[in-house]
Amino acid sequence: MALGVFYAVWGLLLEVAIAFGPVPRITWEHREVQLIHFNESKVSNYSTLLLSEDKNVLYVGAREVIFALNAVNIAEKQHELHWKAAEDKRTKCAVKGKSEQTECRNYVRVLQQLNDTFLYVCGTNAFQPTCDYVNLTSFELGGKNEDGKGRCPFDPAQSYTSVMVDEELYSGTSYNFLGSEPIISRHSHQSPLRTEYAIPWLNEPNFVFADVIRADQNSTDGEDDKIYFFFTEVSVEYECIGKLMIPRIARVCKRDQGGLRILQKKWTSFLKARLICTIPDKNLIFNVINDVFILKSPTLKEPVIYGVFTPQLNNVGLSAVCAYSLSTVEEVFSKGKYMQSAIVEQAHTKWVRYNGEIPNPRPGACINNEAGGSSYMSSLNLPDKTLQFVRDHPLMDDSVTPMGDRPRLVKQDVKYTQIVVDRVRALNGTMYDVMFIGTDRGAVHKAISYESGMHIIEETQFFPDFEPVQTLLLSSKTGRKYLFAGSNSGVVQSPVAFCDKYTTCVDCVLARDPYCAWKPLEASCIDIFKEAEIGRNWIQNIGGDASSCSDKVRENPLQHTFKHGSTAELKCSQKSNLAQVVWKFKDDVLRVESPKYRLLEKALLIFNLSEGDSGVYQCLSEEKVKNKKFSQVLAKHVLELKKIQHTMVGPTAAAAPTEVNETVQASNCQQRQGKRFLALWEQNRNQEELTPTIQLVTL
């Protein structure tokens, strides 16, 4: 079985040639939409973001700088704090073989709100991690210079994650200069805790995310708040030729105080399990987790965990999004089987399911009313047998399976790096989870799951240099929702929807965007969450049925005349990637495969124009949704023939043959130079305007 899993991952299989995933309906180039940018010269690595919704401030941690930006318009800088590594530390770092110009700097890696007065910040500080406090009134460092070991990585390239819970920092990172000692820890004045330094606990992890899920306040069992960590690590349970990576979810309890004799100042509640994200019928396994978002909403019965995954050998460019219910996770940790190490074949260790007796209280469980009723009011009171068991059995045998037993979304030719999710109520009251997914090419995909599958509403190019999206944040204020993306070069702010870009009712509805609806009174596509109240006659259909639309055909044809033998270029810009362009001539569908025509991405070329080519040309967009076809007129052109003037000499038309011969010669010349025309067109098409026009060219 182990080798089968290994080869399924590392072979990545001929079946991958099958096309996966929906195509984004709209592709917005960087210049086409209103994005707000922030960056400053000589500053890089804007990868740590913290949003304060109460203060309307976006805090940005970069290399040697911390910024406070207006969260409504990040172009407005409110504060700037420089935090550089001292020269002696940089020199010492360089002596150890690190680059003084790049690695031996102070990269801000922890940026957390401690309380209303202070931020807690940590930086790599030239491989000597340091933490401090930022006064939010003066926006100055407190000068504490606390040792950041175990809270912040040494190396800016090392993985890390952190979350502040009730003024205590929970972090996952490395504990030493070499990055060889991974650690999940809590930094507290009362009860600091950490993981055991042992391979069964953490085996070369790559941390991606951490968050707290609060216990239900209405619950009567006194359950504890839990902190979840997500990472990819080297497998211990599968025997492989190389290092097989496994995505994990780990859990600790907030009231954990460590053990009295065993696991002193160590977690007594640390458990971890494998996250499953596979397509079984395609034999595809996504075993590297890149980011996680936990969706918590009053409209949900329980939180939903969204993760973005890629295969270990991703030479085929596949990514997946899997979603997990919290109850499934808790079922594994509270009732699942454990794994244990067994010595076989001359000291070789193999991990197998543990089928023996499980101590009471259950190892790894949080202290609740049930445990309290058994006189175990604290982890310090737990019996040695329970503590020794959890120390030796941190890995669960049961795995966490995704909702629906398969990915929500699988996409080819892209690597997903980040994800945030918004829960949106459509006009009909239905709730939809809208996913915003960052890519390694600087774009963000906006996707929605509805009754018949997944739909990618749009792809927006946030960063023009195609650099990876390193961080994504989503503001949650109604009527003022924004996306914030961080990269190496800067920060970008974007609205969650570009409703006003859709100029017709059909286009607005076909977008299938729950943020957008058509407002007939104004004949405009509007963001429904920016309106004071919802109109009864607004049109929205997430299924994409635009039958309710009654767009008026815009009668503004462009009229032109042309010469015999010339070439006409009829421009028509079609934005939807799911639509097909159809040209009509005198109300009949044009056979564009004829040598007479050349259909290009945004134009129709008509060669060797003659009398029969005059008339009305229409460019239509045809988009099919659930076996219904919706058409829109994108452009309308009227072409007229320029009459040839004949000069009569005497009683006979001696000049007429000359005119005809000249026309024939022009036609032959046009045919000979057709390739030259196309070459010139290809050269200039990127400089042309997007509005439908016609250009007449005579060669």
C-alpha cells in the first residue's frame, strides 16, 4: 500500500493529460480594473499583513520596515517604522556564511495585535530573531528586544506561522540557526509550552497556517478553545525510496499547562492527523498543502476549513482546493485510532495502528467537564500513563477526509499559493462560499461552488510582473469589502467584485457573481452590498440563466466605405472566455473558414473587397449555460462599396477596360501581399484600442 501511494504521487501519471478545472469566465489584465498599489523604493518582501477592522488600518511587515496604511485606501500611508538589523549582527551573520546583502537583514515575520495599545512584532534580525512591541499611539518600538527563538524563524526563507490568542503567541517555526529543530510553541508568562524535539512529533515540517477555533459558549460540556496548525512534513508512516510529503493538521488546547513529571513544559494535548485531498478515480494525490483559511460564519453550523494543495512533483501544474468540516476533524482526534512505532527487521522502525488499551482520560483530549468530574482539573493532574501514551503516540491512524470525499476545485496549469473565503447571501437568500485564490503568477481566481459544480467567475492579474501572491487578506465589513494581497514588490488592494465592468444585463447575470445584480432602472450592474436597500426588480441568477434580461440592442453601427480590392478589419472585443464569437452578414451566419475571411482574436479580416461584400455585419457573443444559449450583439458595422468612376472617350467606353484591369491588378497585388498585411496587423494589434472600430487597409 505504501509503495502504491508513493508511486501514485511521484509518477503523476499519464491520466494528468486530461484537462482539469473550469476556465475563468473573465480575465482582467492589471490595467483593466481599479487596483490600489502600495510600495516604496528600496523596500521589499511585503509578505506579512495584519488587518485591524476596528481601526481601519492595514499593517504591513516588510524587510526592515513596518507600515500602517489606511485600509480604505492603502495608497495613504499613516505611519512608517524602520527596524534594521545592527551592523555587528549583520557582520556576525555574514561570517557564518550568509549573504550580508539579502539574508543578513531583518525580515518582519510576526505581526500580531496584542491588545488595543500594542502590536507584537518579531523579525529574523540577521539570523538572531528578535521580538518587540509597537506602541500604536506613537508607532514606535518599545525597545524590549526579546529573544525571538521559537517565535520567529532565523532564516527569512524558512516557513513559519503564528496566531495571537488572548495575548499569548502560538507559533510554528524552527528553533535553531540551521532550521533543523522544528517547534510548535506557546509563549506565555504563566505557562510557556512547546513540542517535543522528536521525529514522531514533527518531521521537517513546512508550516503554512495557524488559527484558533473558540469553544461553543452555549455548550454545557466546558470544552476548551483549540488552536490548529497546518503544515506539510516528511511521512513516517509510509515506507518510500525518497521523502514522501504528507499534509497535516495538528491541534493543541488553550488551557494545556503541560505535565507535572512527564511532558513538563510540553504539550499534553498535541495530536496530528493526515489531511486527505485526492481524486481517487484519477489516482491523483495532492499531498503538499500551501495555505489554509478557516471560514467562521454565524450562518454556518460549524467552521469549514479550506486548504489549497498541489502534488509533490507538480510538473503538470495541478492545484486543488479541499474543504473539511470541523466535526470531521474532531471526530478523528476524539474517537480515532492512534499509530505507534514498532521495531521490525533489525531495529527498523515502522509505524502501525495501535490496537491496544487506551488510557483514561483519553490521551490528547482537552480538559473539560467530563475530565474535571474525574478530578482532573488541569493537565498537571493527568496520570503518567496518559501523558506517556500521548508522548509516544502523537500521530492519529485515522485521516481527515474532505467534504464530498473529493476536492471542491481542481485546476490545471496553475499553482495556487493562498486562499481566503467569503460567505455571501445572494438575492434569493441562498448562501454561497466565494473563494479568492492567489497564484504563483500574481493572479487571483474568484470561484464559487453552486448546485451543479464549480465556476471561476474571474481571474484578475494583481501583480504585473507575475510574481507569486505571498499573502491574502479579506476585510469583512459589509459594504466595504476588500482583498489585500502581498508580494515581494508591494501590496495591492482590490474590491471583491467588478460589477460595473458588466455593461449589459445578460453579461451581469452570466457572470454568476453573488455580489452583483442588474438594476433595470439605471441599466447598470451594481454591487448589491453597497446599496442601502435591495430592489425587488433587480436581476441575479447564480445558475447563469439570463432569460429575465431584456437588453435593448444598441443601434449604433459604424458606417464606412471601401475601395475595390482593399482589406477591411472589423474589430469586435469579446471578454468572456466561455463565449463563442459569431459573425453575421445580412443576418446569415458567416462562414469564416472561407479563404475570403480570417477570424482573429478581436477582429474579422475580409480580403479583396468587392461589390458583394457591402452590407451589414454583426458580431455576436454566444454563451451556453445549462443547455440554454444567450446571445449579445457586441458590434455592428455597415460597409458600402465606393463606386468606380469611368471616363468615356468618344462614343465608346475605351477607358472602361483599363479601370477593370487596374482593379484586377489591385486585387492580385492584394492577394500577393496578404501575408505582409497579417504580419503588420499582428505587430500593431497590441497597440490598438479595445472599442469596436473598422480600419480599411489598401496594399
